[in-house]
Amino acid sequence: MALTAATVNTLSLELLSGTPPLGASGYVNPSFAGFGIEPSNLFSFTGGEEPNQLTFNLINNLANYTGQPPHIRIGGNTADYMVFNPSQNEWTWTLNDHQKGQGGLKPNHMVIGPRFFEAVNRFPPGTPVTWGLNMAYNEPDWVNEITTMAQEVITRVQKLNLVSFELGNEPDLWLQNGFRTGQYSGRKYVEEWLQRAQVVWENVLKPNNIPSNFFEPGCTASTIATDFQIKDLLSFDANRKVTGSDSTYIAGWNQHDYYYFIGVTGFPLTLEYLMTLSTTETQFTAWVEQIEQSKTTHLPYSIREMGIVGPVGMDGTSDVFGGAIWTMNFLLYASSLDISSVQFHMTDNSKASAWQPIEMYDIQPLVRPIYYGMAAFDQIVGSGCSAQVSRPKVKSYPAEYEDFIRTYTVYHGGQLDSLVVINGKVANISEPNKASVDVSLKVPSSLSGQVLHLSYLTSDGADATTGTTWDGMSYEESGDGTPTYVSNEDITAQVGSDGTVTFSVRDSEAVVATIGRRVADQAQCGTNGGRTTSSPEDSDNHGGRPQPQQSPLSSLEEEEDVGSAAPVGCEVLGGSLLLCMVAAIIIVASGFTILG
């Protein structure tokens, strides 16, 4: 970090205890930070006849960091357009010759076949998956269509850990897109949702010995000023008991959010506004209320469709390093709220996707800075299966930084493991002497003499589209998504005898101060199929840290099911749904635009 700072400011905070404070999160699920893949774009990400090596290298990097693959959602607008035909044998979806139903784009106009499931099964064994079923289709034969699709999913998705079904996507928008007419409301949605859940349970789940509580209601774009809030769905009897059972159909609650949506959010977005991290909390206010409503049911709450900018990103915000800063902060913020899981939505043409999987518009496949924010989060959470996140109280901020800086403490096994400081103050490439903040930290006296290892999420500036590194690691240099160390410097700071230590973080940068080790060096939990990415011998000449894994695609395929058991501190709910329990879209496909 040989940068010359033009201005130095001081951030002061004190940690009174080395154990999680009251209000710390429950254990963070190792698969917490995941992805949603728009079904119409599935083959772009997985590949057709040949696997997409970039996608699976990037997925497997994250699986190696946490011991579990990231949670994948196969869902979105186009899940409500799809039907299954066993004779459709293409590595793509095809247009239905017999389209019918309501809406400008008919809710059965996309046909998929067995190849769709072959492609999905390329994800690492044990990958937790939430699958969207078509509820928009409402013709007289809807029972047959949804039963057929659900049975195909259950039968064909064998390698992965199918944990839940969605029924329909963003029903709060169905009057707008024409899927429903009249006075469609949350009450009517619950009525239809219960009908579908009962049909799928009786015809598919029950015969396969899968519990009834396998569905995630909601799937809403927004609950603001609607009767789709969780409390409303409960009042409409969404949690009614299955006949002859003490169980319901609900595995957990499922809602969507975008920090900013073009054409919907009522002001222009700038990079500085995005990196003003307090605005994330403001934007998320209504969702925090939904989290509180979900807690009354003792069921998990997930954001299954999340993004920086919808529908397909924005130049200069979602595709630059500032997006990585925002992503890292959002994941820590969301985990501190006890959200169960977050899926960042991806389409092949979106500049808000963590990577571009195929050549588009004469641009070759690439890794975006957003991905680095996810990699940093996953290494912080690690594979010890006992990570908890809290937001420490800051004693004092430097002038004009309070809205830009966010801090988090992370605990492993009930003990303080790391402090994260995220500095969102904008410093662009063009600024030669970027300002820094000195972090003045006081820790419990028991940590006196300990060495803090400092890992930085950094780039040449907030507006940089390339050149991001996390802890000296690049996912771009290799060209195929495998990690390459561009710097192996082990930056450290030692806690004094009085329990104080100081280190710095530049504007538009984040630092993770980990006690006694590099952030990537921690024990595997062992009981959840976690794997070490290298042996101790592999790290002899790498600062005591594991070397990057060079061929993760084959390594995960050869392992046993990594999702076969819940991590320590987690229990199994809703079939195989893992819940840690301590505390519209534009899709370009086949030459036309789908608007929902």
C-alpha cells in the first residue's frame, strides 16, 4: 500500500469485549452470498454442449472459501414464461408454437427440455438451489403444467441440494404485466399460491417423501403501499396447516430488492450517491420492517433477487470498483440483520452481474469488480461455520465521513476474529494523492501484543472497471476466473500493551484486520463437507496462506456431496433448507427483448 495520502483523518472505535455483543447476528450460512440466474439466460452462464469454464471457476472459488457452494436461485421473470416438453432437446429454450394465456408475452411461450436440467447439474455437488415454478400460467390445464415442471425438477436435479420452490415471480406486478386483471391483490395471490402449493405437495413432494414446508411465498418486487407484506400474507392464511398435518407449506419468506431501478427510482444515480453507504440503510428501511415481521413466524427471510442497479446495470456505477465496495458492505449489513441468504441477480447482458459469461457487443467475457466484494465477504465468513457479524459503535468519525464509512466485527467460534472498515468516500483514478483514514482501535487487554493481518479490497480508484484486487488476489489476470496473486505482501499491525493499534484505509477502499492470521487461513468446520483448498505444504512459500486453486471445476465434481449436512449451529428446515438459527427485469434472449 505505497500510496501517498493527501489528507489523513482519524476514525476511533473501541471494542469492549472479545465475544459477540447482544444483537450480533446468528451464524452466517456458508452459502449466504449467492446468485440468481434468469432462466432464459441459464445456458449463457452454464454453457451449452460445453461447460462455461469461467462461471464454474468463479463459483468454485467461493465454494472453496466457505466450504459450501453459494446458494443459487433459478428464477426471475422468465420462470413465469416456461413450460417443459421432453422432446425439446436443444441447449437453449425455444418458442412455443401453442402460446396461450394472459399478458403481452404469454406465460407459456418459452419451452425447455432435458438439456436445461443437464446444464443446472453442472453446478458443484450439493449446491443449494431455490427453483422458480410458473404460477403466472392460469389456463385450465395449469395443474398439469406446474405438476410436470415440479416433477422434472425433483427427478432431474439430483446432484444439487434443492431446498425450496418459488411459486411465481413478483406477483405484486402482475396487473402491470397483464398476467392478471381486475382487483388482483395479496389476498388473491395467497389463494392461488395455496392452490399451487397443495397441488405440488400432493402430486410431487409427498410421493417423493419431501415435507410440505418446501415453498417460499412472497417473491415480491416491493411491499411498499401494498397488501403483500408478510403480515398481510399471514392474515390471509398463507401459513395455514396442511390437512392432516401440523406443518404448513412455508419454508421461509422470499422478497426482492434493487438498490436502484432505472425508470422506477425517482432521482438520477451517481457513483458518489451509491458509495454514500448510509443511503443503503435508507433504501432498505421497508425491507427491515419485513425482516421484523418474519421474525414473528420463526422462519428464515431471504432476499432471493438483489441488485445494485436494475434492470441491467448502469455504466459507471454497477460495473466499477465502487460497486465492489457497495457489494461488500451490503453483504455484511444484510448478514448483521439476520437475513438468511442473498442472491445477486444475473443476466448475461447486465452490467450489474458479477461476471459477463459470454461475448456480447464485441466485449469478451470478463469478471466485474462486484465479484471481488463477494469473494472478500466469503473469505471473511470462512469455512469455520460459526461466523457472526455485528456493527460496533464508532466513537468518532472524521469530518464528512460519517455517511461513507461503515464498520463491522466478525466473530468465529464466539471469539473476535476480525474488524472490517469500509471507506466509501469517492477517490477516482484521476486523483493522484488519495486521502486516507487512520483507524484508531482499542481492543480488550487480552489481545495486547496480538498481530493484526490487514487485507485490502482495493483498486486504482472508485471508477476503475479493471485492476481490482482482494488481499493481493486478482480474478482477472488468469483469464479464466481462477485466482492469481499479484501481491503477496503480508501487511500487519501489532496491538500495543495498552490494547491500542492504528492502521489506515484509503478513500474508496476496504480493509479487514484479522487477528493472528491471514484472512484466508482458518480451520475448516469439517462436519459440513468443507474442504481445504491446499495442504500445509502448499503454503510454505506463500506467507502462510493457501495458494490459489488452479482447477476448481474438476475438484468439486470429484468431491462427495458438500451439502449433505448442515453446518455447526445450523439446522435443516423446509425439506433441506439450511437456516442458521442462533439468534421489471429486461432479458435479452434469442433476438428480442422481454419486459416484465
